[in-house]
Amino acid sequence: MFQNFSQNVANAAAAIPFNTLLWIIWGSFIAIFIVSATLCFCVPAVRSASKRPFLCLLYAYTALTFALYLTVNSIEDAAFTACIFWIAGYLGYGFLCAVSSRKKKSGATVAACAVPVSQSTVQPLPAPPPRPQASAPQRERTAAGTFMPKNNVRLEHAIAVTDKLLQKNLGKTDRLELEKLKNTLEVLKVKGALTPAEGEILNENFNTLLKLMAKYNM
């Protein structure tokens, strides 16, 4: 059975002209190479895939070339032709590998260059400037908007200083101003919770008291 099968295959191959068989073998290999090269350029999945299947096809087509030439030439001539075909096909295999490696390197270079560009383009937002510290009257305001002294020590101390100043030999204008200042401090002390406007008045009175203390060496 197998002997008849091989004989039938040999008879069918012998019925086809040599040049036709040669063009079928070499033409199909060239077509496979062109399709492989095109896919390597256009399809990333094929480009990154192994090229070993193409090398295996090269071995198979080299054997077909050797067998075909062996039917019309001596074994030396058939081997020489098959060797030339194998060299040409291996150059094509090297070309496919070179295209794949070059595309991978160029893709890696683009990715490496894209990272600094994105980092330099998208800058983090600057930190908000620190809020200025509130002034003394603002730190002492309550939620209701009133002005609360930290304690009554400041007012008591200021009133005690005015009493000492009143014991000195003051000018008439300074004495009247100091008595008015003392009355104001006592009213504010009794009231306790102050509005922002009253807090400003308190600060002005403190400043006036400091000037009088400096003037009379206290």
C-alpha cells in the first residue's frame, strides 16, 4: 500500500515540469517571506513573536529544493543549489529578526522619552501660602464676633498703672486724658465681652497708656 502510494506521488511529481515545480517551491517561500516581513512591520504581536517557525520552514524548503534538483542533477550539484537557497533564506530570516529588534528598541526609546515630557508638563500645584497669623484682637474673638480678653489681668494691670500715674505731678491735659482712660478701662472690665470695635478702643487706650508711662519714666 505504502509502496504504491509513494510510487503514485513520484509519478504525479514527474508529470509536472521541473521549472513549474521549482517556481511553486521558491515562489511559495518568497510569498511567505513577504507576508512575514509585512506583518512584522505592521503587527506588534507578530513583531514581538519568535521567528523560529520561519527558520523551520527554511529547512523544509531547503530539503525540497535539494530533492527537486536531485531528480535532474548529481548529488553534488543538488547540494550546492540547496546550500545557495539556504543562505538566501537565512539572510531573510536575519532581516526579520533585525526588523523586530529595531522596532522594539525604537518603541522603548519613545516610551523612555515620553516619561520626562509628561513629568515636565504636569507640574504639581504649588503649596498654598501660609495664612498670616491673626492679630491679637482677632485671636481673641469668639464665634459670636465679640472680643474676649484672655483674662482680666491686662485690664487690672492697666488700671493699677493709671493709679500710679495719677499720683505723679502730671500736666492738666495728661491728667484729664489719664482719668478718661481709667474710666474707660473700668467700664470695659465690668462689661467683660467686647465687640470688635470696643476691642480696637481698648488697644488704643493701651497705646496711650504706654506713651504716658514712657513720658513719666514708668
